[in-house]
Amino acid sequence: MRDQRASRMRTLLHSGEITDIGGRPEVASAYGFTAASEDSSIPDSCSISSSTRLSSIVEPSSVAHPSRARLVAAFAAVYLIWGSTYLAIRYAVDTIPPLLTMGMRHVTAGGLLYAWARLRGTPAPRLREWLYPAVIGVLLFLGGHGSLAWAEQRVPSGIAALLVATLPIWIGVLARGWGTERHLSGRARAGLVLGFIGVAVLFGPDAWRHNGELNLLGAGAVLLGTFIWAAGTIYMRNVKMPDSPVLSSAMQMLAGGASLLLVAALTGEVGRFHLATVTARSWFSVVYLAVFGSIVAFTAYSWLHMVVSPSRVATYAYVNPVVAVLVGWALAAEPIGIFTVIAMVIILAGVALVNSGHGQEHAAPRDEAGEKVAA
């Protein structure tokens, strides 16, 4: 039973519910979990240890009442660290090729997480168990992060973050097309339209005037990568993943990182890479992305999903772009124009409508015998 609950929690964390597309407490309950606030109880099989070790955040244990300090620290990590990773990517790709940058990031983070899981006694996955994590890792990290890193050579980090904020909108569209949503409410449809209007506003001045203020190819690459990430998220709902969330994440990062390094070699990035030309700022950024962006913030994110409602965790989708825009402006002198501000308001309003409009849209979860899982 514990393994079944862990598997279902992993699915909930990595599926569309992570962006609060239907990620309300009643949905978590339907999967066999109770989304809890700091004042509520969590079943023993899904509770959290009070220890400050990494394992207490990512593995279920026995304490149902996390302290306010731990909650504040976890939310701060998700809000601030993930919001700042966009600028870190920009700094990293200044002197390290983009695919190579992300490959090093995810191989490092995945290797550390995998070693941690194995040291804690998690059995090594069998060869056939690598298939789905590998496919998802390629979609998320090669398709999603690879496109983002390539694009950040051409677009400001704040603009990239704002475009990535459309992720819940893409998930809503793909979930409907995939058949995991019965229908879209009027509010959700209005949110989809509003989100795309926001993107049009962001693109608009350059598309109409061709003044070169925004690199349209780079911005398009961010949107493509976000679409691929959404597709990987939807695909993850339909396959069987390892029961351990830590091991599953590590396998995805290792597979995605390896695919990034392979494509970097095939496209000549490895040949163009010269250690002597890499700045200390770029090296620091890669380390920051691997340790803080991929391990610390993700760990905090996973833990929050176990102790508070998904709708509270989903606020990162609104905060990250604002943090990224402000960090880019403060530390890298990235301009904040009137169209950026207007687009930010419109896109985030659209995301809010999509999230709030999906509360009753999900098909009823299937039981173990009828759950749709690929062989």
C-alpha cells in the first residue's frame, strides 16, 4: 500500500496537477491523498519528517505538522531560486554553449540524487524501468530546458520566464486534446484566450514594427520548449514510473542530461567549448543551477506538495516570472518596457483563470485495475 501511495503521489507531483490544473484538494483526495495545510493531518504513509535532512523533504515519514519556518523556507526556495534560475542560465550560456550547459547541470544533479537514493537503500532500477523516465527526461530537459537555454542567448531572462509562465495554458490545451480532460469550463477557455493575447502583446511591437527589440526566433524557441515540457507532463500521466520520487527524478535528469550532452556533441558545441574562455560567473551559474535549481528548489517543491494544498504550491507559476523580471532588471540591467508589464499582467491573469477553471474538469481517477498505464 505504501508503494502504491508513493507511486500515485509521484504521478500527482509530476502531472498537470503541479501547475494546479485541477490540482485542488478534492483531486488529491481522489488519488488517495489528503492535501493538507499546516494545521491539518496527513496519513502516516504520506507524512513528512521533522528532520532537516534532504530525506525529510523528499521521502514520506511521520510528522504531520511542519513548522512555519520550514514552510517559509520552502516557499522562499521555490519562489526565489526558481525565479533566479533564468538569469543564471543567461550567465552560464555567456561562455558555455547552451546544450552543454544544461547537460552538465542535469547530469550533475541527477547523479547526486541517484547516489543519494541508492545510499538510502532504494533498489537499483532494472533496465526496462529506465524507458519511461528516459523518454520523459528527453522531453523535459532536452526539449524544454535545451530550447530555453538556447533562446536565452537571444532574449532577456525576464522575457523568457514570462513566456514559460504559459505552461499551465499549454497543459490545459494538451490535456483536452489528449482526452484527460472531459471538457473546459468557460473560465478555463477564457484563461486560454487571455494567455495567448498576452503572448501576442509581448510579441506585438516587434512583429508589427520589426524594430529588433525582441528576438522573435528566440522567443519562439522558448514557447516551443514550453510546449514540449507540457507534452512531457501530459505523457507522464499515462506511464508507470519508479515508486521513489527521488529515484524517478534522478533517472529523468540523468537521461535528459545525457541526451543534452549527446546533441551538444553532434551539433559541434563540444568542439567549440574551450575551458580557458569560460568565466568564473558561468561556472558559478552552472553549479547554482545544478545544486540550488535542480536539487534544493525541486526538493522543497516536492515536500510542499505533501504538506500544503496544490493550489498554494501553484502560486510559483505567478511569482517566478515577476522574480525573474525584477532580478534581470536589477542585476543584468534588462529593460522592463510597458509592453512587458502589460503582457505580464495579461498572461498571469490568464494562468489564474485556467487554474481556477479546472477544478471540476478532470475525469474521475481510475482504480488500480483500470488505471491507464502503458505496458
